[in-house]
Amino acid sequence: MQGMPSASDIRICERITREHGKTFYFSTYMLPAEKRRAVWAVYAYCRLADDIVDRAAARNLTVEEAYSELAAWEAQLDSPVDAVPRAFALVRSHWRIDATPARDLLRGLRMDLDNRRYATWEELAQYCYCVASTVGLLVTPILGVRDERAWEYARDLGMAMQLTNILRDVGEDFRLGRVYLPLEDLERFGYPLSALAQGVVDDAFRSLMAFEIERARSYYRAARPGVAMLERSGQMSVLAASSLYGSILGRIESNDYDVFTRRAHVPLSGKVLRLPAILFGFLQLRTSSFG
């Protein structure tokens, strides 16, 4: 396929991004228009794939039926029919994006159908790579690579963001029958699954969450050098996404680690207030060896 997505297909991709990824959508407005639209197409394809799994129970789908829908969605990587896969295919062609990370994403989503517990951090890390680092690998060619090491840093940022999602949504995920916190960590901090089921926020849970938050922050720190390895036009957007997503962790702490009755989020006013710091970080990159 050649050419760029139609305006109508891109409008659909934009709507999906705006409705489901508010922080992500906000950060895309720091990209040039052509790159912004391309990133919307990537996000929309990945989001709709995720929805197949997330909404399977509400739609009374069996595991086999959800598998079948994921297979049909994956088939549209090669033979796109619907608006979002059409846009995604054209974006991949234009920006020379390998489809392998998209297939890895779908493999990760199948894990949600097969496995709702992760015994160790190593198991969870593989899941995080599949459902989040892959998105970073898909958008990196759009952002522009000036150093091949940028790919590894993109993986780290995806890990950080997925861990942030997991920590924000502990309560919501449990109600869906999912536990992403490694079971070895629950045991280490003396916090049983029975307490998780009751939404208990005690010292054991606070210690557990503090440990996981530091793990997420370590990935944000590890990913930061990669920003300078992107083309200038993509740096501000990645800094914004990293900063704004990372600030959710601080919100969890401010809520005394209550992720059962309070959802940690950064309102629009909070995003705007962080812009000067994001801009300062961007200007600092101008003095780097990659500038």
C-alpha cells in the first residue's frame, strides 16, 4: 500500500486516541501534523485490539470467540478492510514500520485471555514488553531515529508506562479478575490475595506499592537518554508523554496508595502546569551531543 490515510480514516483514529488516551493525545500535539496523524493511527489500531480483550466479558464472548476476533484483527495487518487498519497499514508503509511489534502486541493480549496471574517479575516483564514496549517500537520510526540505541530506550519507556497503568488500575483490574502485581512481590511484602480482594490499604500494601512505583520510575530514568537520540521534532512529545505519565505515580502516592476507591490521574490543568518543566527539559537537549 502507498499513500497517506484518508481524512475520514484519520478522524476516526483521532477520536479513538482522544477518548481513550487523554495523556497520550495531549502529548501528540507537540508533534508536526503529519507525524501526529500517523501516531494516532498506531494508537488506534493498538487500542481497538486491546478493546477486544477488555470488553470480551461485557459482550459475553467466550475465550475462543475473543481469540477469533484477535485473529481477524491481526489478519487486517496484511489485508486491511476497516478504517483504522487501513490507516495503520498506510502509515506503516509510509514510515517503513515493521509489523512484528504489532503481532507481539496481539500475542501479549492473548496472555490476558490465558493468564490472569504473574508469578514473577520476569513473567510480568514479558507481558509489559508485548502490550506496551511494542507500541513504542511502532511509533519510534515516526518520531525519527538519530541513533540506533534509541530502540532499547523505547522499550524501557513502554515498560515504565505499562507499569504505571498497572499500579493505577490495581483495583479495577482485580474486579475484572486480573492480578498483574507479581505474586512473589505480594508474598515478599506479606500482602495476601485475600487483602487485595477486599481493597485493604495497610502498611504492607503501601510498602508493596512503594516498591513497584520505584521499579516504574527506574524505567523512566533508564529511558530518558533515548529522547536525545530521536529527531528534534519528536523529542518534546516523548518528554511530555514520559513526564505526564510518570506524574501519575506521584498521584498514587498523594492518594496514600488507595488505588481501590480513587483513580490517580492528571487533569488538564495539571498537564498545562507541567509544560514549563517539559519545555526546559527539551531546551536542555539542545546542548546535548546529539543537538
